[in-house]
Amino acid sequence: MINSAKVSGLLKTGVVLFCFMCLFFATYMASLYEHQKARTEIQTMKVRELEEKVHELSAVNRELMNIRSVLVQEKGEMAKEISALREKCLAFEDWKRAVGEETLRDAAAANRQSTDKDEENERPSEVKD
């Protein structure tokens, strides 16, 4: 009986130790689970934040693409306006040059006429003398 009491005491001690071992193992596994769960939640939040940023950046990209297309259209219109203004400027410069040449010709003709009249006025006086 003494042996059976010792065996029974050892068995109880073994069972208690086994229960403590199972308890510590369960606690360890629960802490690992909670740690992994927290990491997963953090990663999920980061993914959501990144998705929101991607959505915002996509909206900004669409706006920039719209602005770019508007600027390209305006550039084309401005190029047309610039070429039209250059043509007008060249036409104005040609007109200005033609008017200037015409004015010079008229002035030269007027000078010749006045010079011719002066010479004619001087000749008769020379002839009289």
C-alpha cells in the first residue's frame, strides 16, 4: 500500500505537472495567436490606407490628365493664333515697307519736280542776261 500511495502521489504530481504544461502551452499558443492577430490587423489597416492613397492618387492622376489634355488643346490653339499673328505681322510689315517706299518715291518725285522747277526758273533768268 505504501507503494501504491507513492505511485498514486507520483501519478497525481505527474498529472498536475501535465496540466500545468498544457496550461502554459495553451497560454503560449493564445499569446502567439493574439500577436499574429494584432500583426494581421496592422497589416490590414496599412493595406486599407494604401488603397485609399491609391484611390486618391488615381483621382489626382485623372485630374492631371484632364488638365494636360486641356493644355495640349490650348497649346494647339495658341500655335494657330501665333501663326495667324505672324502672318498679320508679316503682312503689316510688307504694307509698312510698301507705304514707306511709296512715300520715299513720292518725296523723291516731289524733290525732282521742285528741283526741275527751280532749274527752269534759273534758266530763263540766265537766258535774259
